[in-house]
Amino acid sequence: MASPAPTRTRSTSSAGTAPARASAPPTGRPAAPCVTGHYRLDPHNAAWWWSPEMFELLGLPAEGVQPSTELLLQCLHRDDRARILQAISTACAAGRPFAVESRVLRRDGSLRVVVLHGHPTPGARGAVTTVEGECVDITDGRLSRDDAVVAALQTEIGQLRTAMASRATIEQAKGVLMVLTSCSEQVAFELLAHMSSHTHRKVRDVATSITESAAGRAPLPADIRGILRDACPPAPRMH
């Protein structure tokens, strides 16, 4: 697996040293719409893909710029770079989702406050195959004195974290089912949905039961065990 650590290329940004100051939108004018950039990282070759909004949020031109770990770090406040790199590295190596607040220092000297979060997707053998996520601009909420705006942004971040955790659990359960039944990823998800429908549990709850059982932390509920026995005779040896 290739490390997401930055390569040594000539820096084209003075983001780490240029003074920057964030300012609230002028009185009487509507705040700029919240920008959300999307990205995808391949841990095996450290190749990135960024959406046009990601380039916009970082203050970079979408044409003629190659996304990279180094470029991302250059756009961040120097005090935030180590935390972001550690979160990305841990996601690639250990499959741990993350949500980290950081400051983006654009080349024009402006500052944006963002939350970068990522979700690792494990392959059939458990190794992370991709890390996908969003970079959400929360600047206006951070600068605003409107408690309702701040609360709404905090709620949105909480929902994003919950969604990340749910997706990670489902992906892990799919991996367990793929190993147990030698089925494809799509069939594994369909089996999860089937168990959810017949046990009247949410898909995430079924996935949690499977991953907890596979890890030896909890017994597999009888109704889920019965469906697995029918889908993969003889019954899998799960605790």
C-alpha cells in the first residue's frame, strides 16, 4: 500500500506563512452558499481525485493542477497539517473513518474553516481500497453570532459522522459475508437487506451484529444466524 505522505515537489503556495484573516459577510448581504467538495484517494498509489468544488474550496484552479497529498497540506494552516495527515494515514492503514476541522489558507490570503471527513472502504481481504469523503465549508457558522446557524452546522456535522460510522459498519459486514459465502459485493449487500427485511432490523443494526459476532465480542442473534444458515449451509461458525 502506498503511503499518502507528500512527495517532494516544489511548493507553489505560501499558505503556511501568509497572514490570513477571515471576515464575516457584509451586513445586509446574504452569506455565500456553503461549498462542499468531494474527493477520492487510492491508498495503493496515493492518487487523488477532487471535484470542482474541492478545487474551489481550496482556492485552486481546476485546470492544470494535479491533486496530491502535498498540495492539500499546502492549502492548510501549518498547525493543522499534522492532524490531517495523521487522519488520512490512519484511514488508509487501519480503515478508521475521520472528521477533522481545519483551516484553509487560500492563495489570495482569505481563510476558510472546513471539516474534512473521510470514509475508508475495505476490500474483500480487509485492506482499504479507497478513502472517499467531503470537505465542508463551515466558515460562516464559525464567524456568525447566530446560534441557530452554528447549531445547524453542528447538527450537519453530527449527521455526517453518523452516516460515516454506519457506512463503515455495513462495508465491514459485507466483507465478512463475502468471505463466508464467497459471494460478490452486490450479493453480500442483498443478503444484508434480506436479513434486515426478515428480522425487522435496520441494515446498520444487522451489520453491527455480524461484525460484533465476527470479532468475538457478542453472540450472533438467532434469527440472523438462521438466515445465514440457509444462505450458506452448513452454518458458519460464528460466536
